[in-house]
Amino acid sequence: MQNEHSLPSDSAPLVLPDIRLPQSAAPVACVDIGGTKVAVSVADAAGVRGKVSEPTAKEGSNDALALQIIRLVGESAALAGVAVAEIASVGVSSCGPFVMREGLIELAAPNICGGLAGTARGLPNTWDTALLEAPLRAAFPKVRVENDGIGALEAERRWGALQGIENCAYVTWSTGIGMGLCVDGRVLRGKNGNAGHAGHTFVSDNLDALCGCGNVGDVEGLVAGNAIARRFASHGYADAAALFEAAYAQDARAIALIDDLCHVMGRTLYNLIVTLDLQRISMGGSVFWHHRAYLLPRLRAFLQGKLPSLTDGVEVVAAGLGDKVGDFAAVALVTA
């Protein structure tokens, strides 16, 4: 495990924590909800194990996702050789935003709930929210739900690239754009647990992209993984992988498009830094992680020289937990 101030090289092999609960501790379930997939593991004295995952439920009634999670917890427990009745708590790290209804969290997630942006977004439901906390609390004795940016931030602060840093952020560039924020050592949550949704801010005049939240031209609508596919398929780039593959082959148009993406994300990072006076930003998510060697220098270069009194010395680094940060995010919510 890294010491609290060390940074992994961008190309260094990951050293992941071996998390084991005390022998006396009851098992816990760890749930990671994304716009693309749901993953569930069980953690106990033997470690984190029994991982199962499948595409996020988006069809049927708006309790479909909660029922999927309950089923996957059972499957994960069976793989780990643990009885579901033994599970003491469930930690849920989920994409948001959240809506509070009678004190319980429901999801108003743009990449899950089709009722937010309407049929133009192409999701197979008309949900305004997806039920989450109420069904889980009916099934398990204790449930903690947090925005996935907050879960990842807590994981990166405990085991990853943000150890020992009191003013920091975790940013995911994936199916969507999410963030966890920490100032003066305190994680920011907001009135409904939605602090960090800067993916739905506007940093550009480009209005060619409908976000799942209903905004046109916000950060997520412009640069998220699913936005890349929607915006650039007509140019011959079916998805993010195809766009970056073309850029690596020196396709001038692909390079220019990625430079535009980095301009939008660079502005977003700059706004975070100058608003919160940050020391370090850790980045993860599938789009960023798979192409970090290409993206990281461009994002760092965008920040260089802009308002040096606030940006000098600020580090933008790859997540210390790499492509496993989502798994550890859920673990961080239910382990001390």
C-alpha cells in the first residue's frame, strides 16, 4: 500500500489494498451502480469476494433496479459462501442525482431514468426516478447510499492517490461525469447528497448534445462516454474506443475532436480548482482510465498558467485504485 503522500506513476502497476474485516465482524455487501452496469461483492474476514455484475436494469417498473440489486446480493453471497441473513449492512455507491422522498433516496440518474430527457434520449423507460433505498431497507437491516463520486473519493482518500490530502476531488470520466469533493478534510454532500454534480454544469457554448438529464450542452452531454458515441458516430467513430483508436493512428479529425473534449473537461477541472482551492484531483472512469496516457498530459497542459495563485502546484493524477475504484468505493462505505 502506498504511504499517505506517495503518488503512483501513470504507468506503474497498481498496488491494490487487501481489505479484510475483523474475524468478529459480520459480512457486508458492496454495491456499485453505474449507468452501464451494476456490480455487487461481499466483504468479510476472508476479503472482498463473490463479485457479480450485469447490465443496469432499465426496463419494467421503476423498482426494477432495486430488485436487481437484492437478487445480485443473494448471488454474490452464495458465491462467497455467506448466508444472506448474515449480511449486516449494504453499502451502495451509485450514480445520481438523488431525489429524497420521505427521507429515502430515489435515483434521478440521466443514464438510467428515461423520463428526464424524454424519448429523444433512447432509454427504454419513462421513469422520473428509480426506487432505491426504500426497497433495500425492506430487505436488509442497514443500508448506506452515497453518490458514487463520494464513494470513490472516500476510497481514494483511504487507499489511493488522495491519501493525506485535505482539499481534493475525485473525478470520473465514464458513461457519465461524476465527482466527489473534499474541502478542509470534510467530504461535501449537500442537501440531498448531490454535491459534486458538476457534470451537469455549462462550460461551453456548444449546444449539439442532449444530456440524459434534459440539459443541452452540459459537460456530461458533451464529453461522457455515451455522448461521444451519440455525437461522433456520424463522423465514423462508433464509440469512444473507435475515436481514440483513430487518434492513435494520427487521424487529424479524431485528434481535433479529442482536443475539444479535453477543452471542455479542462475547463471543468479548472472551475473545481478555483472554486474549492484544491490541492489534488484524482481521475478515473472507463474513458479516462483506458486512455489516461493520452488524456492526462492534455488536461494538465490546459490548466498550466491559468490564474497561477490558485492553480500552481495543483496535481491532476490517475486514480490510485485504477479501474477498480468503483469496487472499492462501495467497500469504503461499509468498512471502518
